[in-house]
Amino acid sequence: MTNEPESRDAVDSFLDRDGVLLDVRSPAEYAQAHIPGARSLPLFRNDERHTVGLTYKEEGREVAIERGLEIVGPRLRPLLEQARRMAGPSRRVRVYCWRGGMRSDAVAWLLRFGGLEVERLVGGYKAFRRYVDEVLRRPMAIWIIGGMTGSGKTDLLHALATRGEQILDLEGLAHHLGSAFGGLGQPPQPSSEQFENRIAVAWRGFDPTRPLFVEDESRRLGRVAIPEPLWGQMRAAPVLEISVPREARLARLLRDYRALPAAELKAAVISIRKRLGGARTAEVLALIDGRRHREAADELLGYYDKAYRMAMSRRDDDAFVPIESADGAIDGLAERIVAESTSRQPGES
């Protein structure tokens, strides 16, 4: 049975070591989810992994090893050469497979034989996933950055980061901005598992004695969901509620969305048709067709403002700390937020 504290320490030590990180699982396993920052160096292709696994199940370990050697034998030299290129001048690598078993052991032997310095993850990716679950339960001094659509919450989060503050950019990690329009212009989303991995690797680097700023989000960001332990902390955290003029919010929305293809904008509008209502949906679609983007954004703000107020009504009034701005300038808001967060602890009224 795995000793969990020792396993966590092993994963921590592995992640902190120098050297390029190599995932030697199959391409399909890597594509589903991997340790953030890892590069794929598969020992077996997808079909080959299936063949060896089936052989192991039906004929035993020794026969499976022999079958594996038949498959990879001709590729050992190219595999070593690829690993050397990936390692670069440092010649240091870190490798892992699913359980820290035969695949990573075999690749580690080959790379050491080829002159590389190799660190292997005990317990493999499976141990890392247990570590993710543990890390995401660690408490932090969270401050939520709230505010209506177009208030500049994401810009504000990044402004805080440039000032040396701790931030968790969930939208950046999810490749989604949270609303029906959140996937427009974004890269493909990660799997839910990979989203959790990304959060955990960021989370492990935070100082629990310092404020951590997180943008207010719905539980789901496109097709991924905020992990339950983090979601629980977010719902219990105080909200620094940003209030900026409507004109500033409209200007920000136009900056972010005006250049996107009309077809994509219209598809996003249609996706919320049931909540927006048939008449308003038709009106917004017509405004987009007429390139009257400001009027379209103004109509949509009415819908999103109503949804925001409804969501906030479910929270305790004591959770809110108002931060108002006459012009919506991000730098001024950032200064106010830093001052507010350092003057009191989360939860203080």
C-alpha cells in the first residue's frame, strides 16, 4: 500500500527538480491529461499499448515484456536521440508513466545508458493525480474579484499580477471567459482532468499567508468545471465588488468582441436564446448583421446585469466589499484592491 505522505513528498520533489519533463505514456493518454509542462515521448503508440496490455492480461508479464521489446527495439536509438534533443545542454530529464512501472523504468534505463541524468516519478501519473486532489484542498486567503460584465475583472487580475500579487487566472487556465461568448477567440479547452492539473500546479506555488486574488466565476467555464474543493473556498471568500460606469464596460466589450466574426457572435447569441427571449434575440442578431455592435452590446449587458444581480442575491451581504471607480481605470482599481486586502483579513467586516 502506498504511504500517502511519502508519495506527496516524492511528487513535490519530482516537480521541483531541474530537467525537461517527459511523459512516456501513449499519445492518447498524454492528450487526455498530463503533468503541466510535460512533453510527450511515448514508448508505445496507442495501438501498441493496447496490444502489450492485452498480452499482459492474457499471457502474463514475461510474454508482454517480450512483445514490447519486439515493438520498440528498432525505435530505441531514435527514442534516445529525441530525448537528447529535448534535454538540451543540461542533459537532465524527468520521466513518468501511468504507475511508475515498466514503461518509465525502461525509458529511464535507456536514457541513463545514453548519458542522460534521469529522475523517475515513483508512482507515476497516478501518484500525481492523488497529489492534485490533496493540493486543491489546501486553504488559501482568497479574495474574489467581482463585478458586472465588462467591469475589467480579468484586466484587473493581470494588473495585480504585475504588482507582484498572487493571482489564479481560472479563465486563462480553462481557455474560456465564462459566458456564452467566453469561448470566442480562445484556444481549444483542456479536458476537465487537465484543467484540474493546471490549477494544482499553480496552487502549489502560492503562499497561504498572502492574499490570493481570483476572479468571480460560475462553477462551469465552458466544458470544464472548477474543482469542488476550490469552489467551496471561492464561495466562502469575500468579494471585492468592482463598480465602474456603464460606458466603460461597453467600451471594454467592444474592444474584446467587435473584431470577431459575425457568425461566431450570432451563434453565441442563439445559444442563450431561451434565456434572452425570442424578441430580444432577433433584435441583437439584426444589430450584429447591421454592424451596430455597440447597440448589440448594450442590449446584451441588460441581460447579463440581471443575471449577475440574481446570482449575487444568493450571497450574504456581509461578503461584499464595494470598490467604486468613476472612470474604470484599471491601475487605480488595482491600487484600491491592494490597499483593501492588506488592511484586513478575508472574512473581516
